[in-house]
Amino acid sequence: MSPSRRHSDPQPTLATVAERAGVSRQTVSNALNNPELLREDTLAKVRAVIAEVGYTPNRAARQLRTRSSHMIGLRFEEAQEGTSNATMDRFVHTLVEATARTGHHIVLFAGDPDDPLDGYDELLRATAVDAFVITDTYAGTPAADLLSRVGAPYVTFGRPWDDPSARHPWVDVAGAHGARLATEHLLEVGHARVAWLGWEAASRIGEDRRAGWEAAMAAAGTSSDGLGVRITDNVDAARMAAHELLEDPTVTAFACASDTLGIGVLHALAERGLRPGADVGVVGFDDSLGAQVTWPGLTSVRQPLEQVAIEIVDLLHTVLSHKTVTEPARMLEPTLVVRRSTRRDSAR
Amino acid sequence: MSPSRRHSDPQPTLATVAERAGVSRQTVSNALNNPELLREDTLAKVRAVIAEVGYTPNRAARQLRTRSSHMIGLRFEEAQEGTSNATMDRFVHTLVEATARTGHHIVLFAGDPDDPLDGYDELLRATAVDAFVITDTYAGTPAADLLSRVGAPYVTFGRPWDDPSARHPWVDVAGAHGARLATEHLLEVGHARVAWLGWEAASRIGEDRRAGWEAAMAAAGTSSDGLGVRITDNVDAARMAAHELLEDPTVTAFACASDTLGIGVLHALAERGLRPGADVGVVGFDDSLGAQVTWPGLTSVRQPLEQVAIEIVDLLHTVLSHKTVTEPARMLEPTLVVRRSTRRDSAR
DNA sequence: GGTCTCGTGTGGAACGTTCCAAGACTAGGG
DNA sequence: CCCTAGTCTTGGAACGTTCCACACGAGACC
């Protein structure tokens, strides 16, 4: 029994592979990164040895030399009730899958909720990540500004609301279009006066969606006066607002800025003995799990989050390969998922 | 204007700091990693320079030398409808925060859904992560077995169902206890015959929870014969099962293995014109967003996911510092969140 | 006064990779 | 036959950090 016998064989390195293949280290490196430089038989031989010993390049060494970590930073925000938080993992999952295809990984980091910049520069200075994906553009874009200033690559999910002249790459979903789809659907189903339950005026996203509702109402030639309400994103606030609007019997439909609000309306209907769909139409926003499971099913605007993630990775890839981004801004369109809350027939 | 002027100053390194502070590289390294080795004034001087130039150690270099990346791998599973998926981001968020406190980060990776091992050894061989957190112990623990075999550290969320003799560190929530709490609560509120809606027998977690219901029923001296049902985790299956059970007028309460099933019961009640809480009691499991927003609010068993994450990080920390783990298995207890679906008074 | 210890600080080497400049071999042209 | 151009391969250096062995000076002890 040899005394220095290791519990398992040490990790194979470039040198190990080179020796076994009878070539130099650099040749093995080329086999991995520039295979076209090698003669066919040499390449085949090296590859065989790589497979045989199960060699994988050491990321740290590669990162040290090339100054690129193949890691993408994503600040994982505090789970805030309501908004699009619940839909976040649909997005993150596709992001992980899409980045994997280019050999990148997603690194999550936390940050002080009161400091939108916290965490970014630490990772950057430690050269732990190559780029960032920024998802919170609700409250301006301080993180994006910071990264621009230090010249770090990033892509945002969300347009630069405050600065239309910003030239950084971003992907967003046309919320106004989604609200318009929702409203048009309700009008088509036969509702004349469609109310809007939206967020406070400070929310850019909320105002954008509201604009879609207004546009659809205007296009139908219906006045939207007194039908639009701004409240906080919370079931009870929506329930109470719905009760108030339903005092006017001509109001028979609600388009909402979120599923939470839509569910609040359903609560109000339940309390009034009104049937969702048959009596009053309701549309939510985000197609969250809540919309899917709540009784009797809430029609909702679905954001193409998978596509958003794919576009973001595509932009990241372009930015990281130092190409100029020809089209840095991409706006995607949401779709409508119809459920029983907008079906006039009460048949199941 | 100097011709070689860079857009921004290059990253400061250990050498930069050493030179400015008039000490050697090693002394700066010690200031960071072994401050007790330095004289007080030297330490102060070095720290001042570090702060002044904004130095952060390069992770790649450190990782290369110390062979530890301070990264924790987490395979981000496909979002599967139902189960505890919806609650996953509550868990992940705390995990990120807790790991940050020890200077670690979470790296997400994807894997072929059909291959539970996919992705693990690639990260491992590339020395990209120090350890893993494994969250899917439903279908056995092939990933854990792989990691054990190659000697890689890991902690699982979920006990080793198939192998009680397994000695790896894990954290889990006592599902049986949760179901027991749910059932006892329903009995206390005045329901005599509490039905159980659970998953198929193949689910270890499902059977564990069911055992809690059976225990509570037995303790109350009530027969549970014919009251336990095994179905797939889906709203409609639960709705139909509830309709069937409600044909027996003595059945006035349901404990469920998931919120999805609980919501299915609420659908059935709505269709029968029965009032949740007042007429029939319903308890779900997981305290998902759905339980919180669905009308009129679903009482549910809440898993202490934040605590689970904290315990996992604690175990990871112990494992990574090569200490022997004194208590590798930790079972946490869930709590009951009471909402209107179990309130007999119909007052709001 | 020499030696031994202790508290501090130093410079060389190493981690595993890729960049760089140059070497070895092959083939083609004068 | 030599020179050159081109193809393929090579060893040395470098990335920024930490490990290691050792140097230095001060005080304690014999």
C-alpha cells in the first residue's frame, strides 16, 4: 500500500493531458480553443486523451489569464408580494438555460434592499463576473448608471423609463399593448364600460399599462372618465375599489394592472353573488400561478418571459464579444390567456 | 495628454497596494487574511491604502491558489406546476443572503430534466464551485450519490428517504407534523370527520404528510377509513375528489397535501354553494401565494424555508471548514397559518 | 557575549491556464 | 542544393494570489 496514495486521483491538468498525448501544453490548449490550428490526427489524439482522463479546464486559471469569468451576475431581489415577483423564477430558469448554452453561469447575489447599488461593484472589482443582468428598472436605474460609469457590460430587463436617450441594451415587454389586448377582449365579449384598476401614478409600468387601456377605450369610442382607479397592489384594495365601481350598474368589466388586483375583483364578485365571466368580466396581468388556480380561473396577460431571457442572453453575448450592438433595444409583445373570468357562457 | 492613458485606471492589485504602503505583497495578503500577524500600525497603514485605492482581491487568483471558489452550486430545476416550486424563490432568496454573509455566492446551473446528474460534475471538475445544495430528493438522490462518490461536499434539502443510514448532512421539514397540525386544527374547530387529499403513493413526501393526518385522526379516536384519497397534484383532480367525498354529509373538512389540492376543494365548494370555513373547513400545504390570494383565503401549513436555508448554510460552512459535522441531520417544524377557510364565523 | 526564542516582515515559488515569440518540419520555387 | 514561405508545435513568461522557508531585530536566558 503506497503511503501517499490519494483518496482519489488528483484533477487532471493540461500538463497531464499533454504528457499522455505526447504533445505540449499549448497544443492541448489549442485543441480546446483553436482546434483549426491543429493537424487532424493531432487533434484527434489530443481529444481522445481528454475524454479518457476526463479533463475539464480549471476555470480559475483560465479566468485569471483571460480576465473573463463566464459568470453573469444577477441581483436576486427581496421577494416582494404582488408585482411580477412570482413570475420571476420562470424568467430566471430560462436565463440559466440560455446562458448555459454559451458556457456562462448565473451568479446570484444579495444586496441591501435600501441600496440599489449594493453588491455590484464588489463582484466587479473582484472580477468575479463578466456582466450583469439588471431586472429592476421600476425605480430608475441607479445600478445601470453605476455600471455605465465604470464601463461594465450589462443588459436590463426593462426600458430606461427616465432617460429615453440611454443607449444601453435592454429588453422589455410592451405593457401598454397587453392592457390594450385585455381591454379589447372585454369589449369584444360584449362589455361596454371597462374599468381599469391600476397602480399608483408613481409607477411607470403602471402608467404605461393604463395608457393601453385608455387607448383601447378611445378606439372603441367609449369615454373612460371615472373608470380608471389608482390603488396599491393588494387584494383588499382592489376588492374595495371594485365594490365602489360596481355601484354603477353599467360597469361590467375590469382590466387590471396585476393578477393580485384581478383576484381582488373576484373577491368582490364573490361577496356580491355575481358570477365571474357571465356577469362581470375580469382580466389580470402576469399570468401568475394565482391566476391559474383561483376560482373560476382568471383571464390574464402573459409576458413572454422565456423569450425575454433568450433575447437578453443574445444581447449579452453580443456585448461580451465586443461587437457593436446594432439593435440594443428590443420590445416584445405579451399575449392574452383566456380563462373563465371572461367567458359569458357559464358552461364549464 | 499621455498617449497610453486608459479609459479608467487598471484594477489595483496586491502589488499596487504593497508599493503604495511601502510593504511587501505578503504583508498586504496577511492584512486581509491573517491580520493578527501584523503589528497594529502596519495593519492600519495597509488598511488605509486598501480603502484609498479601492482594492478587492481578484477572485480568480485567490481561487487558483487556494483551490476554493467560494461558490455554491444550485441546480435550478424546471418550474414544475404544483409541488413546492412556487415557494422555491423564498428559499433561494434566503439562501443567497445567508451565503453572502460568509462570502459565498450561489451559482445556478441548468441540467437535462431527464438526467438528474447533468451539470454537477462539469462544475466540479472545472473547480468552479466548492459545494452543492441539492433540493430534489423526491426521486431518490442520484446527485447526492454521485457527489458522495467523488468526495464533493454537499447538503440536501430533504431527508434521504431511501437510505436511512445515509450520513450526509441534510435539512428537512417534518411534513407529517404539518399535516398533524392541520388535522388537529380542523378537529378543534369542531369538524369530526376530516378527509385527506394527498398525492400518489409513490411520493415519499406525500405518504409522510398523510401519516400525520392518520396519526391525528387516530389520536382523536376517529376512524379514517375511506377518508384518505390519493390523486395527482392538480386543481381539477382535487375538485372532483372533493365532490365525491362531499356526497357523504358527515365529511365537513379537508386536509390537503398541497395548496393546489386545497384550492381544488375550494372550487368544489363554490360549485356546491357551500361556504369555506363556515360549512366546510379546508387546509392546504405550503402557504403559497395562491393560498394567500385565493378567495376567501386558504389556511395552510407553512414551511420555515428561511430557517431551512440558514441551517443549510450553517451545515455547508461546517463541512467546508473540514470540521466533523456533529449533527448532520436537522428536522424543522412547520407552522399553521390560519385564514378564513377554517373560520366557523362567517364574519369578515 | 553568544545563543535561543519570539514577533514581524520578506522574497521566491507555485497554482493552471493562455499569450507570445520563436523553433521544427514540410513543401515549393529558384 | 539552398532559400523561403507556410504549417504545426514548442517552451518561457505572465495573470494575481497564497504557501513556504527564511531573514531581521529585540529581548531573554545561560
